[in-house]
Amino acid sequence: MKTAIIFDCEFLCLEGSQYRFWCAAHDPDPVIAQIGAVKLGLEGDFPLLDTYKAYVRPIDRFGDRYAIDPFFTKLTGITEGRIDAEGVTLQEALADVDSFSEGARFWSWGKDELNMVAISCYVVGVRPPIPAYRFDNAVKLLIAAGMPVEDLAKTPSNKLADYYGVEHPSLQGHDALDDALSISYTLQYLLKTGRLPPEVFDRMR
């Protein structure tokens, strides 16, 4: 079955980092701490075939582990204890999610790969294992399905399923897997209702 990988990542921040573009002297580099991904079938009844979730030990440019700021914990639910108990290296997480993808293209709400691969790999000092051409922006898919651009600009990934009135289990915003699921439930709904032809996933550039 043809598939697409819908993914999301949570990357370090302090309160206000987003509005400062992570440029304040005390801001951490926006390296990833969590990856979530969903394998969406592009044939038949468009099933959600599998999920992936990993916590990543966030490392700074000097090789030391970043502390988890209380604001980040409040935002994402990710704690020091969770990272200590379940965190893996960036290299392990990227190898695992690449294996999970089985070569399918990755889609995120925006360009999360810049933090998941480009920035994080640069900071850690490793060669990016997944090439840029394997990633694309899921916003293009919603445009193809007819979602108004003005609505796209104000709808975060964790609110996308609610925007379309798609019934789904309870999801936690700013959890990488739950945000990826919100996108996936929406795409599944659009595929099933014929508003998004599956071949669009192949021809986007």
C-alpha cells in the first residue's frame, strides 16, 4: 500500500522564544526533544496504519544536554524525568523514524524538518541522514483540498481536525504524536470524502 508519513516535532523554547525567533541571549537553540509520526495509507479506506513517538535528548552545540525549562514542560508535557527515562540520541531517533517511514515522503504542518533535521543535526555536528527532498509541507495538501488561505494562516496543527469537525479521540496540543494525528485525521477525512485526491501526494513540488 502506498503511504505518507505525517510528522510533527517539539523543539526547545523558553517563554517568548517564538516571537524572538530564538535570538535572545538566553534562548536555547531550537533543537528537537520529541518526534511523532503517523503512517497514513493512500489506498482503500485510507487507514492510519501505524504511529511512532520518540523523546530526544536535546544536546547543545558544546555537547551538553539542555535542561528542560518549566515553560516547555507546561507547553508540551515533556519533563526532565521523561527525557532521562526515555530519551534517545538524535541519531537514533532519526534512524528509527526513517525506518518507520519505509521510504515514504514526510509531511508536516509547515517545515518542521528544519528543526528536526537541519538545525538539530547542525548543532549536534552530524550529517543529516534524511535528504531534504523527502520532506514536504502538508499545508499544500490543504490548499489542494480547498481550505481558504486565510484560515490556514490561523489554524495550528492541533486544531486542524476540529476545524473540519472530524471526530477523534482526545488529543493533547503540543504533543508531537497528537499533533501529527490531528493532521492525519483531517487528511484521512478529506481523502475519504473525495476532497483530496490521493495522487496529489505524488505530484506536489
